[in-house]
Amino acid sequence: MTQATFVERRSGAWESLDALLGRAAKRGLRRLEPEEIKEIGRLYRAATSDLAYATGRAYDARLLGYLNRLVARAHAYVYGASATTGRERIVRFYTHTFPQEFRRSFALFALCTAITIVTAIVAYVLIRTHPGDAYSLLPQQLIPDQIKKSLHDSNFAFDPQASPLMSTEIITNNIRVAILAFAGCVTLGYFTLLVIAQNGLMLGGVGALFTNAGFGGDFWVTVAPHGVIELTAIQISGAAGLLISLGIIAPGRLRRRDAIRIGAQRAGVLIAGVASMLVVAGTIEGFFSPLRLPPGPRVAVGAVTAVLLLLYFGFAGRSRATAARDS
């Protein structure tokens, strides 16, 4: 191959690598998108091959010098990226990867949320008007013979010193529910949707039971501090399970094996984020919810968590990604 032909064929890749390196030098490697970092690695390997090829054929010294400098610049970033600390990877996961994947999977999250809302309303209305329907809608263990105390007095009637143990048990139970919703992917999404629906029925149904007993207001303000994060996390778990199910049912133009692999990678991101959310929710439920506070502060905590979730999932990682695309 002549030098002119070689340069014509490969110069586009060199220019792309040079542009990415310039962007990394200007903004820092951490501000690049994961796809851009991978592209630097790929173009770096191609450039090293080009340098070896050009050297072996004794091409012009100026071309060899250009390729040497390009490869040297890329080498620092490629091996710098591989040396990224665990702390940096964790920070990037929560500031970029998790919220970006949430937005990408929002349609499935919205589906699970809609199912929860509809089933909760149905259970609440039915049990409020016909209390006996509780026996057909709710698990037997959730239906007390007679409700004589508010949820706050009955659910948190334990020694405050036992809060760490209570928090651990709550976190473990919530993670179990999330895993069940996610694991439903093996039934092509049927079990995932069933778990989501049952969770809605339990929320609305138990709320109706306490309302019928005269403790409805206390029920909702007791659930509010931890419930926003907890319920959001469970819906995200359902979305994660449906991602894999869609890879099986509707792979589109991808091979089914590739669609499942991609769906599993995306679902893994969501589940990792959900685990952290449930730890936060369980901590609030174990340490804050049992406090004998008036309704106002408890509702305020729930409202604050809702606003923070909206801001986080709506905007985290968005501005930098937009800036990278616009440059």
C-alpha cells in the first residue's frame, strides 16, 4: 500500500482520536461519556497498529512523528482510565450511569408505576366499600382480626435501641421484594408484573383497613418518610426485570442472544442503584419513622425525598452529556 493510500484510508480515525484527546485535555477524562472513553481505547489500539505498519514500510518521517505523538498522547489517557480508582467509578455510577439508565428505561418504569397506582386504588376502593374483600385481595397475614392501634403504634412498637436490627430486617425484606420483581424476567415478565400488582394491592388494601378502623391519616403519614424511595425502587426493579424479558420477547433487529445480553447489562445498572435506594429507605424506616413526631415533619421528609428523587433522576448526568454532544 502506498503512503498516500494509507493516509487516505486511516486519516479519519486519526482525526477522530485527536478530537477525543483534545476534548479530554480540555474537560478532563472524567467528564467524557463511557462510550467516548471506550472509543479512545479502540482508536488508540488502531493507531498503534498503524504506527507499526508505517514504521515497517519506512514511510515519511513526518507521518511517523505525527503517529508517534498521537499514540503517546492516547497512551496516557488509556492507561490513566484503567487506573481509575474504585471511588471514582462509584461516583460516576451515581452521578451519571444510574440516572441516565433510569431515563433510558423510563417507559418501563412508568408502566410498573401505573400498575401499582391502579391496583392500589382498586384495592382501597373495594375494601373501603366492602371490607370483606380484603380476604380475597390481601395475604392472610396482612389482615388483622381487629385493628385497635394506628400503624405507627403497631408497626413500630419496639425498643428504640433495637432500631439498627429493625433497619437491617426492613432493608433485607425490601431487597427481597425487589429481587423477586427482577427475577420475574425468567417468566417473560409475567411474575414481575404480578409482584408489582400485588405490591399495589397490599399498599391500597392495608391503607383501606387502617382507614376503616379510623387510622387512615396516620397510615399515610407513617408510610410517607420512607415510602417514596421504597416504592420508586420497587418500580425500578420491575423495569429491570422487564428489560431482560423484552430482550427475549422482542429483540428487534438484534439477535436474541445479543438483546438479552444488552438488556441484562442495563438491568444490572438499575438493580445496583435500587440496592442503594433500599438501604436509604430502610434506614429512614428503621431510625426516623418510629420517632414520635407529629404528622407535619413526617410528611415533610416524604416530600423532600420526592423532590430529591425528581431532581436526581431528572437532571443528574444530563448537563454534561448534553455538553459533550454539542461540542
